[in-house]
Amino acid sequence: MAEPTFRQRRLGEALKLLRERSGLSQREASDRIDYNVPKLSRIENGQVPDIHALRAMLDIYGVIADEEAPYVEMWELAKEKGWWKQYRLEDQGYISLEHDASAIKEFQSSYLPGMVQTRGYMRAVFAGARTQRSKKWIDNQIEVRVRRQQRLLGADPVSYHAIIAESALRHADGGQLRHIAELCLLPNVTIQVVLDTAGLHDGHNGPFTLLDFPFDGDPQVLYVEHAGGSMHIEDQHRVKAATLTFKHLSKLALTAEESAAWIEGLAAER
């Protein structure tokens, strides 16, 4: 079974909270809906119920008809098939988060962020990986990244703030650097460079991404990739620590205007 999307997990968590507020255990709620406990547990962990089951749950949890609309809307969003499903990705977790985020902040120390990569840079990254992949797999990954980058454009673009270490930028060619310089001109995009002269700092602990969402009550999420995979962190103490680290790195980095000029200067050397 594929990992639930952000929207599906959000619906499951909302239904779990309603059940707990109504004072019902999973067993008691299951008996009233005529479900078994494992099935209700799967729904609370992101499996989308049919509309009749949803309305039955809302009813036994004490949600009156006039208050159903937000939950039905949540259900409709959870039911939508994400555009990334057609690419048969191994891990859809982050993309579903990013798809719904209203603001993205990320720090990268070794590679350029996927949101600013050119096709040539992407292909070079995949070609240099230890695990050899098929041309079809690489082509799919590139198309997904290009599709993700569309969130920076359009009528309702995501707010995007990237802090990039100097060393990552020095591995980029002129075309890639000029592409980043052009992105710096977008009003919703902020890109900063942390120079090597900044010395040792918390960014050396590794890259991370912070995501904010437009839905009321949804927590900020910290996303971290590591050698064994990745993890989404919603614990607000850990998220707050990462937020403070990001603010610290932003103060250490060149300003957005200085960064754009620095990137343009590096591009001119290539």
C-alpha cells in the first residue's frame, strides 16, 4: 500500500481528534459504525473512507449537519489523485507535502535544491549516484522535479526561501547559475548564499526543509533526508529548533541582493 499523502493523513488525524473529543474508544466507534477496529485504525492513519462512512463517523462524533462542510472538503481533497502518481515514484511522501505547502524554507549544503535545478544539473546528479538507474527512471525523476518547480510560478505561487552553501554553488556550471539568478528576480523567491568564510555553523549538521501549510491548525513540518532515507517531523520542539537554525543561517548568509550579485559574478567566471 502506498504511503498516505499529506491530505489523507490530515483527514485521518482530524477524524481521530473528533473521536477522541467525543470520548469514544476505537472499539466503541467501530461498533457504532459496524467496522472492525483495524479498519478504523487504517482510516485514522490515512486510508480514505467512502462518503457514507465519513458521514456516519461525523454523526456519531457529534458533528451536526451545519458543521460538516470543512470535513467533506477535507475528504474531497484527500480523494484526489496526486499528479505524481503517474510516475510510480518510490517515495511520494515529500512531494505530497510540498504540493500543499504555502511556504517552503530549505537549507542545502552539498547539492543545489531541487526547486532551482536545471535539467542538465539533475541529470548530472543522477549520473553520479552510486546506484545505477535506468534511463526511464532518470527521465521520470527529472520530469517530476520540473513539474515541482511549477509551484514557483503561476497565479498562486508558493513562498520559497533557500539558503545554499557556497560549495554547492561552485559545483554548478554557468547555465545553472544564470538560471538561479533569474529565479532571484521572482517576488516569491528568496535565495541566500552562505560563504565558506562564515566558518563553522549549525548548517554543517546537514540539509533540511521546513514547510508551512495554509490550513488552519496544521503544524509546520520539518523534512530531513539522510543516508537511510528520509523522515517527516511534526514534533513542534524539533521543528522550532530547526526554525531557529534557519533564522541563524539567514543572518550568517549574504542578503538576497548580495547573493544574487555573488551568483551572477560566479556565473560570469564560467
